[in-house]
Amino acid sequence: MKGRVLIAAGSDSSGGAGIQADIKAVTALGGYAATAITALTAQNTRGVFGILPVPPDFVVRQMRLMLDDIGADAVKTGMLNSAEVIEAIVGVLVDYPQVPVVVDPVMVAKGGDRLLQETAARALETRLLPRAHVVTPNAPEAEALTGMPVRDLDGMRRAAAKLLTFGPRAVLLKGGHVEGATVTDLLLTADGEETFTSARIDTVHTHGTGCTLASALAAGIAQGLDLRAAVVRARTYVERAILTAPGYGTGHGPLNHAWPVTGNKP
């Protein structure tokens, strides 16, 4: 077991996304996952039916107790819900500037339910993104953060460039919501860009793909992979998890996070 990842995110009672997906992904890739739960949700594959926020001071307590004892080689943030929680987490991160941070700017669930309060978007942009080693928005999240349309690769490039001005060291803009027979993800840093393309998988079993990709990426960074290598491994992990999804639920079903252990079986 190598690579300690502290995950600050919401819990998904269905097990497909959020903290549950994060723990599964990091563990499947050989890392050690610890958590600071920011909110509880009542949800299944059909939607989110309730959110119970965790008080910011308790989120901080979870993080500090972990960092002061076990430590972390990377931090990953997911659903943060409120500006108060974002501010509280940033207050912890400033004391650990050497720990790389992967920010998944979770705003809306797969079924369309809003997971980030509208008043929190500004705090995400101005307070958390400047501390990010890499930020991993999908197209709708990039549009919400930049106010720019993201409908094709050119739009992805423009939005990623704008996001880079907010302060993260890198942007991995995911193209799953951009129409086309292929899916293209764009990695942008101050040194340039690289695109990663794969065939689109025709399936409804995509619940938690964003959480899973960001946590797989954080695991790679925590294990000492360079950013590109971590991106390549994370994309492969998610692709195979989708291809071998167990088919659970009647909505957007979960992935097969355990495929490295089960040998590609659902």
C-alpha cells in the first residue's frame, strides 16, 4: 500500500459516487484512503433526495486529526456544498503547502441535482482553485466557472485557459459531456496542452465517473507518478470500470471500482 490520500467530500448513500467511490478507487489502485466527510446525502441511481451538511468546524477537525497523525501525500476535494466549508478547508490547506491538492469542482449530480450552493462558486474559484495542483471539471462545471460555452475542443481550450488564470497548476477538462463519437479530455498547464481521446461508451452506468477519475488521479500523484502518467492511469481505470459496470439500479448505475482486483469482471 503506497500513497496516502485525504479526501474531503460528501457521502453517497448509494455507494456509486462521493466518498464511497473515492475510497474504492484509491484502494483499488493500491493507495491508502482517509476521509473528511463534508455532507451526507440520501440518494440512489435515480437522484439525490436529501443533503445534510456537516458543520465546517467538524470538517476541519477530521482533516487536522488525519494530517497531524497519519499525514497525506495528496488531498482530493469533491462535494463541498457551501462557501463556509470551502473557507474552512482552505484554512487547513494553507498549513500544508507541500501536499498537492486535486480539486474536483462538484456542482451538479449526474441526475441534475445541485450539490454546490450558488453562493459557494465564488469561494471555489477565488479561494480553493489557487491552491490546486490540478482541477478536474467536466464541461458543464467549466462553463459555470468561466461563463464560457464548452461545446467542442476549441471551447474546451478557451475555458481551460481561463481556469488556469484562477491559479491552479494544471487543468484536466473532461469531455464526456461534449457531443461526439469520441471523448476527448484536455490537460492544460503553463507548459502547454495534451489531449487524451477514447471511444465513447454507450451506457447509462456512469454514476460517479468524475469522483472516481479525480480520486484515481490523486492516488497516482500520491504514489509519485508525474501528472501525465497519473492522468493516463486514471483514465484507463475509469474506462475499464465503466466497461465492466455491474448494471445495478434503474437510473445512472455505478461503476465496477474493483476491476483491478476481480480481473475485469463486474
